[in-house]
Amino acid sequence: MVLVMPRWVAVLPGLAFTTLAISGTAGQWPDASKRVAFDDVSKRSGLVFTHVNGASPDKHLAEIMGSGGLFFDFDNDGWIDVFLVDGGSKADPRVSGTARHRLFHNRGNGSFEDVTANSGIRHLAYGMGACAGDYDNDGLTDLYVTTNDGPNVLYRNRGNGAFTDITTTARVGSPLWSTSCAFADVDRDGRLDLFVTNYVQGAEENPFCGNTHPEKLRMYCHPLNFRPSPSVLYHNAGDGAFTDVSAGAGIASFTGNGLGVAVADYDDDLWPDVFVANDGVPNFLFHNKGDGRFTELALVAGVAVASDGKARAGMGTAFGDVDGDGRLDLVVTNHETEMHSLFRNAGNGAFTDATASSGIGPATLQHVGFGVAFADYDNDGDLDLAIVNGHVIDNIAMRRSGAKHAQKRLLMQNTGAGRFRNVSPLSGPPFAVEKVGRTVVWGDVDNDGDLDLLVTNNGQQAELLLNDGGNGGNALLLRLIGGSTSLTTGTMSNRDAIGARVRLTSGGRTQVREVTSGSSYLGQNDPRLHVGLGAGTIVDRVEIRWPSGQTEVVQNVAANQVIVIREGAGIVASTRFQR
Amino acid sequence: MSRVCALVFLLLLPAPAAAQKGAFIEALLEFHSALSGTYGDEGPRVEAALDRMDVALEAWNAESRLAEASLRAASDSSALARFFLNEGRPADALEAVEEAIRLKPERAGLHMLRGVLLGADRRDADALASFQRAWALDPDDVVNAYLLADALSTRPSEPPERQLASLLAAIGSEPPSPMSGRDATRPDSTGQAVRPPAGPPQRPSVGTSTRRASFIQVGLIDDSASEAPQFSRAAYADGVAALANGRYEDAIGLFRAAMVRDPLVVDHVARSGPAARGVAALRQGQTTDAVADLEAAVAAAPSSSEARRLLGVAHATAGNVDASLKWLAEAIRVAPADERAHIAMGRVLMEAGRIEEAERVLLDTLRLLPASGRTRWALADLYELTGRDADAIDQLEQAATLTMIAGKTALLLRLASFAHELLDEERVISAFTRQTRLMRNNPLAHRSLGLAYHRAGRDVEALVELLVSSHLGQEDAETLAVMGQIHLNAGRLTMAETMLRRAVAIAPDSAPARYALSRTLLGLDKEEEGRQQLAEFERLQERLLDERRQKYENDLRERNERLRGETTGK
């Protein structure tokens, strides 16, 4: 495969204030925070999208929940593209008619092209989120869109920017109000299955809960007014159709107000597990038993509720190793006053609540959090956190002094060993503005080796935040392509290698990453793995545990490039970062 | 020589001195009360109270001289230091305690006392060194460990864990029992023997303190004795400041100087004639008669601001807003510095819903009388009424810098409430920290501060405060559960287990305690019991969730019924 990577030509403004010093990390890892700033380049790059939320006096709950977006490379040109989900209107068909999902093609020159019109992607219902994965292993990443009020939609990528709605034949059109989703090969048969979490039922019956306040003061309902929903697991039969196996898998009997989904092998037993962030009720951790069934273990594992035993308003979530111990920790965004949760993986199937000690709790106390992404934005070798916030009550300022509907987003720098500090004020204008944030996902849109952020905002414009200076440290981007059959187990990896675990060692430090599909809230990150290396110029060892169970090692890889590793074949392509 | 107050230790004083000091304070409180000038006829009470303060102070000084001579004759530096402390003479106390330390350097309590005195004198580094010395001599002294932790907390370079370390070492793995043998027989902070209580060790009941070890608290009047801030009148602020600095003679002089300019005292119109009748009617709620009499008084006394102010008050009581405002404005014209008339005008406007005018009046008052705590308090009321919590906080923060007779803790509590409403937990912490310093021996103050720290995710500081709260006798399930959670999250599982078992024993239905206990037990590999506790937690949680859902359902049903009723016109 040849990766074509023209130079990113966008001109970035100088950001003098980023020279403000904050005490940094020691050793070979530079304190990149001194010079990292983000800039919203969405308009000048052509990524122009304003979310239609259809906000109405009826206060339909869906109006405040969406919507999502993701990074994926739909045309395999080595430049990640963008898909943005639009909402619609529950109250006014005319408004609904203005909603349109958008597919933006990354031209690789600092600009995006709206290619929705010819993509076959249509706005069929009030959209919520999306996830992407090559479900048919044809080398083209497919797209699944969740909705509030209509069947969810699976688009098969036919190549050349064309997608076909195959929902009916694939039998994945869940009629429930779906939110986040993720592709994952839960039975490791080499085919991507699909996990979809659902929110509540009955919201249509009581749009604003009989709230008799004057229209100006009327509020959106609390989700506990409505019936909780079960999540759905679709098993990929391999013939173009999926089967709803939720009941047999032990998923369907658990109902919650699901909003966020993260899939990863938290206990390192090769089988992908599923975490569901629930709004107002305990979260779920579906532990994959490896026989097609799951056991819900959130309470035993310590991630169902916070350490005070109280369920939080879970929204977005992500797995990532924040303390460098090789185990995947878990972040969950919550409502204001609750603090966003960080659960540290203790390694014995249990997590400890590190919300306070990590510094995440104090920084998030005033925020209603949604999207969240672990991203080493400063390439210093540990995972930082980007979080977007925004209240769910649009008139909250009239109800509580000092409260805000639009809120600032947060950039939390990992200062080592999983302690975080809020560096938002030093990180550029996008971290100073207040928006009604919903999704944040990371991706390297300009292939320059540092992580950019895609942010969606409810009823507002989406933003592409370009990272300027993050590549002061070195890094490596890895794209994994699965496909070979394990000699020992006879199983095969899915082509996207979703579920592959990578242990990467450089300069004595080992970092762990896992290829994932859905994450954050209603979104999905760049499918490639990004590993910051600090001052390290060589990666001594890259160990890949493929979903098939095979392990492969690549050694002595130079930093600052995108490498493509095909299962069983090692590095099959590489391209230097565009700097 | 200046004095800094010490009435909290009133009972430690020689009895006559204590009595005289009590008489002084009683007169002071009467003086302060009369200055409110609610009915305009309090002038004579003001003068009489001040005279009584003068007399009491003279007697107090005489008794103090005798007591001091007696202690000096006994060459007991430690007792002398305590005496000076109680007398509000910190420089003398410091000198005495240093002499006591020279004689008995091994006595930890003396070093701690020295630290307290140095801290009061803002010699923070020296105070810290004294607390560290005391801790080195007696690491088990909880009070000193806390003071050390508190002193360390003011140093940004010190990691919070270091604060906790000394306290944890002093307290050990569990909230200390109040009458544990070691504590019960050990000397108190300055070496005075403490008798063990009769009977077996007992846990303190909620909200009570039965401990021997307590904080040295200085202050002329127990601040928490008042449930509302007792601001000095702006004109008397210098005198109150002198009181706070222990310059009692100066204070009386300053009060006298202010008094001769105070219309309440010098404007005698309300003491006789129609004004006196009007005031009497006002006191009995006969507003029509009051207005008539006071109008006559105004006519008879064209230069009396008091007659005009009282007429404004009478009209306000009768609901005649415009007339009230007219006469209050007249009072201000005649006596521009009369704080009472300004505030009354602001309040009348506020109650009439004329918010912008009220704000303007009160802000103008502050420009004229920046030391008027009452005006700031009224503004805070106004901002609360209009949902401007941040502005209310600003006013309260500025009011908190003013010297008060008492009740600053109440002001800080209100400040914390506003800040909590704004989710500004750091400000809540700031307010509760100041509150706690005013009432070190109040376990609930430490508890509030500890829980605020916990809400803000500052668990090390939270644990310090909660441990001290517990040491002072506070024991409730929530406090214990939070302490247990903090220990659990920090991996101190044995300590967590102790706390949480006690929490569950106190409140078996406490879901937070059950949950934390289950996680602790699982962490300690007590698998079976851990799972039992987890099952119990699940049961409790489901019940709580059902109750919550039920509440939502009921609310929804009620709202829908109401809505249907409105729609159908019923």
C-alpha cells in the first residue's frame, strides 16, 4: 500500500501566550506544554458544520444529547477523514429537513471537502452518534449511525466515496434510542461484531414531563423520568447479516441509561470487554467470558459507582493506561458536582477510584462532561485527557446563579504516573471559549505526528482543533491491518485489527495501546495508534498481540513516521511525518 | 502594652478577674445592642453601657495586677504564660513561655503554646519550628499534630501528604476514642495534670466534645455565640478594632469620641415630647399614632435627623413606602453620615421591589461609609434576592474583612453557602477554613471543612480535618464513611476497614459506607464478607433507586394532572 501524504499547508497563527511556563516533566521527556497550543481551523479548512438540535419549547430530551462525530479513513489515502452526525427536529419537520449528516474528505493539504452529496449517506432520522469498522473485511471502513427515533443505519463502504445503506439486510436497525456504538470482534472469529448502547424509552410520551413552568423556565427532563433501555450486541454472521445475540450473551437483561461505550480488554485475557457509561444509574462492565457470553461485573470491579457508592451521570468514556503500568484504566465523564471519574486498573480485575488523587476530580467539579479522549497531545509519553463539557439544561443560568449552559473544555496534562493538571488556560483559544460540547475525538489530521481534536457541539458548529507544537516531542503512528489466521488457534484477526494490543518500548519506557472502535461520547478516534516518544528517536520494540492471538514483534523502528504493520508481515509501509 | 483577648479561657482566670472581665463584656454587649437605634430612644442606654465598661475595666485591671503579682511570686512561668494569654497579653505570654521552656525544654505543650503565640504574631516560620519541636517531643499529641499540619498547609512547597503524616501518626489507624488511657492521663498542652474521668472509656456522642486535649482559642467574645454577624456601627469601627487588639482603654476612648457625633446619642428629640410618644406607639405597633406623633416632632424639631429617620421608619412600618423614603432622605440630608438612615432606605426600597434604587442607595452608602458591614450585608441580601450570587459573595468577602463584635462564623457560613451554590468549592474551603480558625474546638466546623475538601477532591486535607473533627468528638456515619473512602482510595485498607466498620455499625443503611466497606474487604482478600457487604449495598442501592424513580413518577403524575386541569379549565 502506498500512502500519499502531501504537505499540510495551513498557516497557523503564532500564539505568544503559550510560552507561559509551567513546571514540567523531568528527564528525557520534554515539557511540551510550554509550546503546545490548539487552534480552531474548521472554517479555513472547509470543515463547516452546524449541528441542528431542533431545540423547541417541547423540550424533547434528544435535543440536548447530540450529536457525535468520528475520524476514519474512508478512502484509505492515509489521511483521516471526518464524519459528523446531525440531529434534526422532534417538533418541526421543516427544521428536521435542514439536518444533514456530513462526510468530509481530507484532501491532505490542510483542507476538507464536503463529499456528502455523492456518498449515499442520508439523514433519515434524528441522529445521535456513529462508529466505524470494516465489518466485511473488504478493506474499506464501513459506518454505523445511531439515531434517536428511527432505526440505526449501517452504511457499507463501496469505495470511491460511495456508501450503501444495508441496514435491512444486515439486520442492525435497532429501533431503540441509541447513543454510542462500537465495532469489536467479541468472539474473535475475525469478523467485527457491533455493540450499541441505548438510552431511555418513553421520552416521547412526556416531552417535558408535564412541566408547567412558563416556557422560558421549562426544563428538559431527568432521564430517571423514563424507562431504561438494554444495550444490544449484534453478532456478525459473516454473510452480510448480523444477529441480535444480546439475550444469549447476557447483555439484554441489564437495562440502564446508556450513553457512552468503550470496548477494550481491561483484564488482558485476549477477550474484548465492554464498558457502558450510564446516566444516573450504575455503569455496566460486561466481562467477556470468551464463550459468547458476558458477565456484568461493574460493581465487583469497582466501576459501577463512584467511591461514595453513588451512581453518577455517566456520559462519555474511554480506556487508556494513564500510569504506565500496562493496564488499561478507565475515565468516565459525569455531571457537574459529581466530578468526572478516573478508575485506575489495579490489575486483579478490580479498579480503584482515583478521581480525587489524579487531579481530574477537582478540575471537573463544575463541568457537565460529555466527550473524553485519552491523547498524548504533547508527545511526552503519557496519556493526557481532552474533555468537552456543556450543560444539559439550556436555561440553567436562569435557575442557578453562576451556572452556564456553554462550558469550557478541558485539557488535562498527565504529569506522570497518572496525575493530571489542568493546562487548558495555556492551550490556545479553543480552550478559552465556552461551548455546549458533546464529542471529542483525537486524530492526526495533518500527519505531522501530533494529535488534533475534533469537537462537536450541541446546536453549534463543530470544531477541528489543530495541534501546534505537540510534535516538539517525537512520536510514532501505527496503522495495523489484520488478516492472517492464527496457526495455533485457527482464528483470524479482523482487518481493522480492532482489539489488537500493542506494547511499545522506547528508551526503557513501555507504553500500551489498544486498537478500538467507538469511544468518547457518540464518537470514535483515529483508528491508528499514536505513541508519544518524548526525546526518543528509536522505538526499540513494538510487540503486537493481534486479535487472533498471534504475537508479532518489530524492532528498531525510527520515530516520527506513520508505519503500517500487516499481521504476519511486519512493516509494509512507512511515511515520514509531515513537518 | 496591648492585649489580645482570651475570654474563651474565662474559667481559668482567677475568679475575681474573671468576674470583672465578664462585667466588662456584658456592658460591651449592651453597648453594642443599644447602638442598633431601632426606636431612636436608645441613646441613654448607650451612654450608660459605656460607663459600665469603663468601671468594669478598671476593676478588671486591678484584679489582674494582683493575680500577676501572685503568679510572679510563685515563679511559675508556665502558669504565668497561661495567665498572660488569658489576659490578652501575648508578648508577656511569649516571654513567660520562653522562660518556661528554658526551665523545662522537654515539655511539648510549652513549645506548642509558643507556636500558637508566634502564629498569632504572624511569625509563621518560627511558629512552625515550635510545632515541629513539640511534635518531635510528643508525636502523639493530636492537637499539636493538627497545628503542625495547619502550619505546613500555608507553605505551598509542602506536599499535603506531609501534613497528613503527622496527624495520622498522632491519631493512628482509627478515630481516637475520647477517653483512651494515654490521652486521659497525660498532661494537657502546658503541663497541667488532667484527671482521668470515672468509668470505662466511652465514645463521644454526635456533636459533643468530651476530650481533654483541645485547642488554645483566643478571643474576647466567643464568635459563635451569635448566630448572625454583629457588625460594629461604621462610626464605631475604630473602637471595635481597638477592642480586637486588646486596647480596651483606647477602645472606650474611641467609642466616646464616636458617641458625641452619633445622632442617636446627641439628638435628644426622641427622649421626650411628641417624638417619645411616637416611639412608644411604634413599639406597640400603633403606626398611625406613631406617624402622627413623629410628624409633630419633625415640625417641632427642624434640625433633628433622628425625628426624620424615625418618621421614615414609622411610615415604612405602616406600608407608606414613598413617605418613608421621603423622610429617610430628609434624615440623610440632615445627618449624611447616619448609617442607620441609609440602610433603612435601602431596605425599604428592597422590600418595595425597587431593586435598582436600593442597590444604588446601598452602594452610595458604602462610598460614604466603607466600614459599614451592615450595608454590605444588606447588599448581599439584595443580590441573593435577585440571584446575583457572585455579587453577594463579593460583598460578604469584603464584610468578612471588617472587625465584628461576634458572628463572623455566621457570615462565613453564608459565604460558603453562596459559594457552594456556585459550585465554587475552593471558596467554600476558604470560608470554612476561616470559620474553623475562629472555632478550633468545634468538631462540626472541622467536619464542614473536611467535607468541603472532600467535595473538591482534596482528600489529604479532608482527612486531616475529619480526623480532628473525630478527635474532638464528632462521630457520625457520613464522616466515618468519607474517611474510610479516602483511606480506601489511598490504599490504606486497614485504616479504611476500621472506619467503615464503625460507620456501618452506626448506620447500617448507609449505602456509601457499605459500598466502601465491601471494596475494602475485597481489597484485603476478605472475599466472602466483601461480597456479602456488596450484596447488601446492592440491596440498599436498588431501594434508593426505586425511591428515586418513584419520586420522579409521582412528580410527573402530579404535574400531568395539574396540566390536564389547567387545560380543561378545572
